[in-house]
Amino acid sequence: MEIFTNSQWLPLVFMGLMGISILAYVILDGYDLGVGILMSQASDEEKDKMIASIGPFWDANETWLVLGAGILLVAFPIAHGVILTALYLPTAIMLGGLILRGVSFDFRAKANATHKHLWDNVFMSGSLITTIAQGYMLGLYIVGFEHTLTTFAFGIISGICLAAGYCFVGAGWLIMKTEDILQIKAVRWGRIALWGTTLGMGVVSLVTPLINPRIFDKWFSIPNFFIMLPIPLITGALILTLEITLRKLPHPNDHYCWVPFAGAVALFLLGFVGLAYSFFPYIVPDKITIWEAASSPESLLIILIGALIVLPCIIVYTVFAYRVFWGKVKDLSYD
Amino acid sequence: MDALMLARIQFGANITFHILFPSITIALGWMLLFFKLFYGKTRDIKWMNAYKFWVKIFALCFALGVVSGITMSFQFGTNWPGFMMTVGNIAGPLLAYEVLTAFFLEATFLGIMLFGFSKVSNRIHTLATFLVAGGTTLSAFWIIVLNSWMHTPVGFEMIDGKAHATSWLEIIFNPSMPYRLVHMMFASGLTASFLVAGVSSYRFLRGDKCASVIAALKGGVYAAAIIIPLQIFVGDMHGLNTLKYQPAKIAAMEAVWETQEGAPLLLFAFPNKEKRRNDVEIGIPKLASLILTHNLNGKIKGLNDFNGNHPPVAPVFFAFRIMVGTGILMLLISWLSAWQIKKTGVPKNWVAILLVCMTFSGWVATISGWYTTEIGRQPWLVNGLLTTATAAASNVSSSMISSTLAMYLMLYVTLICCFISVVFYLARKAVVTSSNLIKPIEGGM
């Protein structure tokens, strides 16, 4: 019966809400960060197209990060303090990257044309810095915020792998939103990034149980092993399907151009479920559970009521915004 | 320097940089809506041209506001973990409502407002503009509620060292909220008005005398001339409210060390914190008492009677004078310009030059005003409840803070320079293109 008291189920609900926002962030800002990193491989004309494909969305995409960090802050304030002070430097670097990226997006179109290249470079490096810092933060979270040379190396590796992941979802976005040469290029980028993504997911899946006996038991004891087995199996099958599909893209009538993006979303979802299963019920690995870190139930209830009213509206108008800019991207203009 | 001071400087630098841009977008969003509505009503192309020029600057400010705002949501945790641990039950829901009701609304419809002109009907586009303006205002509302509650906390009880809400209505409509909210809205109105008037004057002086430039210039000047007396009135009310709830802040603003009746209004002074008195004083006798208590011999409680629990005097004293001085300058220049433009229909060059100089005056007034009120709350983070020192992170070294502070400062200074130069660059570019005027836009597609 204990599950029915407010202080029991509310933290669970907020864990779920935070998970959804982080997942939404990783997919949505993931594709525009990925497009930013991939821009380094594109011609000037293609850069304009790539920017145009993410232009109307990046602001709102980034808001999911504010919501994710916001829920951590308001629902699990103790964990917010512990996690962010432990990750003080990478957080600051990520924020620096986000600032550079966000502003150069606007400056490049408005500043003197001779400075456009400069702002393009700032945009690409800002995207890369943000991504590596986020991956590094994920890596350090997995190793429980230990600061040694090995964990630093692991953090950097997971940063690079996250960059591959973002490039993959970014390439998927471009395959869907562009045509002709840029689309062909995006398919090539997608194939390379898929392997980086696979490698990254593999490394994280191996390291996480190996360094943490609790997580090892969770995955490899019977019957858990058989219950969770579908996750790696589906992931493997999905990667194979994506590789085969990418070989055949772009299709003459542009059929299946949405498959890589949808596949990327599914991959991120699977990886996320795996991580969530590993760490639940801890919010600070092996130290603080979601119940220990949660705010008072009456405050959580107030937020939940607001969230239940507002979130459906957010989803409706987000879908509306995506529909307005549906289809292949045209040049972006204020007219 | 110790970690606490560095953490304060870092947070202060970030929040200073952040407020520059919302203080423009809150009011500029509504101005853009009015440009669109005027166009819809009069079908005069000058309003559409004004919209198209200013929407670019709006987009730029919005992006700068978003990225610096994200930084803030992280720095609550990295710099002040004790804040959320003590008052998280109150601050949390307020911040959550800001994100949920305002951030997504403005960010999502911004895309349609900026790039959707040819993709949606004119009506939907106007609606998107309205929702963006409404979103920025709503976001200001929630954050002002929280900030005001930190100055005048009510509607809660302390259980085991943590604040728990007892009345959300009392928390939201806390005693200083109405004054602070209106004061901030007018501050934004003035910032945007002087920006619009200043940049339009710059275009005017460079020979761009088309109808849309004159219309924006006049609009900016008239708006400023109307808002500034209201702002002075509201500011005075806000001061009386502060006297009631935070008398130490008022004592610091006026540099009153000893409790006295018939206190003079100091025009200038050097507060000396070692000797606990002012070194030089130039003042008007009895005026401070008159303004604050509406009585020539009214009593004002001095800093020495607060048992050391008062803010640092000099920064509060000077910041307040910079704000008031800028406000008076705004009053003089906006009324002078309005009178001159009303008389001859177009601004004279000297008026335009004055307005160009005042382009960013709103920033100066807004920031010095915020410094007055926020430094004036020290040593408290939440008045009477939680000190800034207790809320600071104890496990972040000062070398870590100073290195990230250096990074942030470099970024902020560079970006402010870029922003100002791009605004004037856009103004110069508009001079070239406005000679071949943009063709009229058909409504409803």
C-alpha cells in the first residue's frame, strides 16, 4: 500500500517526466547539434540549407534542456546540487558551447557578410564543444563522478561517441529534409556516424556493468537476464536494418527518407531505457535515491498539476510548428 | 578573493548579461505586435517595413537571452546549492511554471514568427507574434514573483530548516511583487523605446529618412515620454514599499548611518565603511525624510541600528544614484525630443544626435536599478531566512570558479560588443536597401 502515499509515487512520476524531457532534448537538440557538427563537411551553399533546416526549431529544442535541468532542480534539488557541483567544469564548458552556438546562429545571418565564415566556424565548434561536454558528463555520471585519469579518458571517449550519435540523428534529419547532393552526402555521413554510435553504445553497455557490481547483478542475474535480453537484441537488429536501409538511400521517389531519423530516435530510446534500468532507483549513482532527493510532496503536486495541464498544450503546438515547416527545406528568410 | 565573492561575481555577471536582452525583448515583442496591427489596420507599408527591420533585432536579442538564461538554470545548482535545499519547495514550482507556461510558448512560436511569414496565414502570424510577446511577459512575471518573494517572503512555514508553502496566493502576490513587476515592465518599455528611437535616429542621420524610420523614431520617443513619468511614480511607490519591508536597504541607498529625523537627500557622498560615516556630503536638507515618509521631520532608521545586518553601502548608494540620474536624463531628453518633433513633424539633427547617445540608456538604468535592489538585499539571499554565504557551494574551489568566471566574462564582453556592432551594422545596411522599398505583402495566404 505504501506506493500510494504521495511521497512514494510523486518522485517516480517526476523521474519519468525528467527522463522524457532529457530524452526529448537528446533527440531534438541532438539533431541540430549533429547538423552543426556535420556542417564542417559541407560547402557554403549547403551550410545555408543545413542552417535553414534547423532554424525554426533550435530555440524550442533547447528548451527541453531547461525543462530537464529544471525538473532536476525543482523536484530533486539535493541531486541537482551534488551532480552539478561534481560536474562543475564540464557544465561550464557545455554552457560556453551552447552560448557560442546559439548566438552565432543569429549573428551569421545578420553580421557583415565577410564575417559569415567566422560565425560558421564558431557555430560548428560551439556544437562540437557542447556535445563533447555532454558526453563527458554522461561518462562521469556512469563512473559515479570519480575524477581519475581513467575516468577522464572514459569521459572523453563517451563525448566522442555522443558526437557520433548526434551526427547520426543529424544526418537522419538532413536525409529527411534535403534533396540532391546534400541528401547523398547526408546518407554517407549517416553510415559513418552509425558505426560510431554503435561503438559508443557498445562501450557504455560494457563498461557500466563491469565497473559497478550492483548494475552487473541487475543485468546478469537470472531471470533479469532473460527479461532484459530483448533490449540488446532489438538494438542489434535495428542497427543492422539501418545499415541496410542506408545503403539503398536515397530512394528514387524519396521513399523511406524518414527511416534513418526514426531509427535514430528508436536507438536513443533503447539506450536510454538501458541506462535508466541500470541506475534506477538512484539519481546520484549508488548514493542518493530519487526518494531521498525529492522535494516535499505538496510542492511536487503543485508542479504536477501544472505540468499535466500545460504539457499537452506544448506537445500540440510543437507538432503544429513542425507541420508549418514540414517537407523539404527551402531557403530561410524573414519574408 | 574567497570562493563566496567569486561565486557572487560569476552569478552577478551572468545575470547582468542576461537581463540586457529580456529588458529589450519583453517590450519590443509588444511593439512588433503593434507594428503588425497598425499595418493590418492602415495598410501603410511603413509599419511592415518597421516590423521587418526590428524583428531581426528581436531575434538576435531573443537568442542571446535564451543562451544566457540556460546558463542561469545551471548556476542555481552550481553556485547556490543551499538555495534550493532551503527554499526549493517554494522556488521550484515558480521556476517550473515559468518553464512550462512561458519558455516553450515563446520559443516554439518564435520559429513561426521569424520564418513562417510565407507559410501561415497573416492572422496566424499575428497570433504567433502575440504569443511570443505574451510568453516573454509571462516569463518575466514568474521570475519577478520568485525574486520578489526572496525580498519579501510570506506564505510559508519552516519545518526542519526547510520552507514549506502554506499559501500559494500569498507567495505569488507577496508584498513587493506588484511594485517590482510594474517597475520592471516599465524599465523594459523604456529600454526598448530608447533603443528604437536611438537606432532610428542613427538611420535618420545617415540619410535614411523614409516613412518607416520616422514612424519608428516617433513611436520610440512618444512611448518613452509617456512611460518615464509613470516609471518615476512607480519607482517612488516601490521605494516606500522597500522602506516598510527592507529598511536597511533604504538606509544604504540614502547612506544614512545614524537614525535621524529630517534626513537630508544626499546628492553626492563618499560612504566610508571603516569610520561608519560619509566623508563628503552634499545634500538637500530634510528632503529624504520628505520623500520617504511624506513628512519633513520623518524619522529614518540609520545603518548603525541594524546590528551589522545591512548591505554594503557604497555600491547600493552609487547604483541608486546612477539609476535615478539616468531616469532624469531620460525624462528631459524624451520630453524635449517629443516637444520638438511634435512642433516641426521631423526631428532636428541635434535631437537625433541626443537620441543616438541615449540608445542604450535603458540598459544603464535597468542594471543599476537591479544592483541597487539585489546588493541591497545582502547579506540575505532570502530576506531574513537564508544568507548568501550559507547558500554557496562549499565544495567548489575558488580557482575553479575564477577560471570559469574568466571564460564567461570574455564571452560576455565579446558578445555585447558583437551585439552592439551588429545592431548598427543592420541599421547601415537598411539605409542601402530601403531605397528600393520592399513590395507590399498580401494578407492571408
